[in-house]
Amino acid sequence: MTVVGDDAGPVGDGVVGEIVVGGAGVTDGYAGGPAFPDGRVRTGDAGFVRDGELFVLGRLGDSLKVRGRTVFAEDLDAVLGAALGAPPGRLATVLGLRAGTPTVVVHLEHPRPEWLPRIPALVRPLVPEATVHVVPMPAGTVPRTTSGKPKRRLLWRRHLAGPVPSAPAGLTAGRGSG
């Protein structure tokens, strides 16, 4: 296992990059055998190594760079879940750019009414320039993988395919709104 930068070269201790794993147990079975000439697989996960210990931060595709800092959807899920007292698995955050604007879409399954107006103010310190959309959903409707993780890319594609969500006052916050 190693962590690599954008140039695919190893990064130093404590530097965030993409986690790369290797070995016969990892690559056997891909396309009938080792599909990668050097026996390594780029995982798509961001992380860093410090003092020999690996720290996994989240999926590279499920993040947004804000003022030179990467914000991961999993981190927003944790912050929102803790602040709202939402049970695990009741929300799924997706991040991206919509028309060049940083955008955060928070999907909440069977939310309590008092959670909804609080979300933009909870997101703003972590993603200050983002437009925030809150999407209440019936229980059990956030699409999930077989391991129970939210299918964030599917949720983002759905967001992009639909009209810009409209919501009651306080549920959609644009940049600079307060």
C-alpha cells in the first residue's frame, strides 16, 4: 500500500493523496488475471500515511475543493448527523459544481421538521461559498450499495438532471446568503 499524488508518484508522510494497493491477492480476478502491469490498483480513496499508519479520508469523487482544502461528503454527513442528532444512515450528502458554483446537496430520509432549516447554517462553515440544497426523502429511498453506503454519484447525477430544487424559505441557501 502506498499513497500517491496527481503525478502517480509517492507522497511524503502526512501528505494527502490517492491510496494505491497491490499484490496478487488484490489484482487476481480482474479481467481474468492481473490487469495492471505493476500489480497495483488505484482505489479512488483519499488518505495519508503518518508514522506508518494509514488514514482513509473518503472517496476522491465524493469531495469538493474549497479554498485549497478538500471537503469530503462523509465528513459533512458526520457533522450534520451529530449536530442534528440524526440516526446513522438517515442522510447522504453530495458535493460538486453546478454551473461553476460549489454545491452541497443534503438528502435526508424521513427528516424531523426542525432539522431542515438548520442545515444551511451547519454546512456554511465547512463549505462557505456553496449553494446548499436540502432534499427531504421518504424513509429507505436513498439509493445504497450492497454494503449500505449511499450511491453518491447517482444522487449527484439525479441532482444535475433535474431542475434546480426549489424549497421553502430557509431550505436552499445561495452563496453569501445568511
